[in-house]
Amino acid sequence: MTYSTVALSKKYKHRYKFDASILKITDKNCINTTIFLDTGCFNTMIPKYLAIQTGHPLGFKKTFKIGGDQTETEAYSIDKLIIGDLCLEKVVAFAGDYKGDHVDDIILGTNVINNWEMTISKKEHTFKFKEDPPDDIPNKKNIYQNYFNKEGDYICVQD
């Protein structure tokens, strides 16, 4: 698989924050949003209000510590997350009302990041991605690392 290249953002203070969009399943349109790549966040997070706007149902509840605050979240699957020309499908995430600098951002966590080979070029001002998921992940074509099994349980396969 070849690299997908996304320009590092000049629009935002933080260089790993990008314009993105997610699919709204009710009318097959996209909702514009921002995404923040966070290597310190284990799971991908999405603001609850944004998850609800997509029309996709929320699942079981789980509490996470985000930015020092306990936050109740609900399991969620992002059907399509688009960053530039890159489209990630069926990304396992948790929807919650978190606080802080990234309150309106989708926070892309290591459950997705660990499956990508990434190159950051300050000279070219680009961020390059190449999908590289392990072979033993169930449904690896569509799910990134952690996944929900048929019983609705959240399965964490990270080391």
C-alpha cells in the first residue's frame, strides 16, 4: 500500500490537528470537524454531540480519564472519517462530553495510530500515512485494533 499524504495544518496552533469530516448516515452527507492525533490517548474519542449528529447509535457506557477528568463515554463506531484524501472506515471510538483544548475535536488515539506507519516531514510540511495493521486482527480490513465482538463486548488487543 502506498502512502497517503496530508499537509500539516498551518490553520491550527497545534501541528497535529487537521480539518476532517465524518459521514452522517441519515442523509449520506459529511459533517465537517477537526481531528487531533494524540499518541497519549489509548482510545479514539469523539464529542458526544458530534456522534449524535451522525445518526449512528451509541453503545455501552464506559468511564475514561481524559485530561485529568473522569468522563462517562458511550461506545461508538465512526463509519467514515476523512482527512484530506485519506478515508478511515469503521473506527472504534467512544463518545463523551470531554473538556479542555480539544473539546470539539475527534481525538484519534493509539488504537488507530498504532496501525499506521507515519512519517512527518517538517521540510515538506506533510504527514504521510501507510496502513500496516497486524495480520491477526479480526476484520482487519475495516476495524482498527480494538473492536466490538458479536456480543457487544469491547475487545482490547493492544499490548
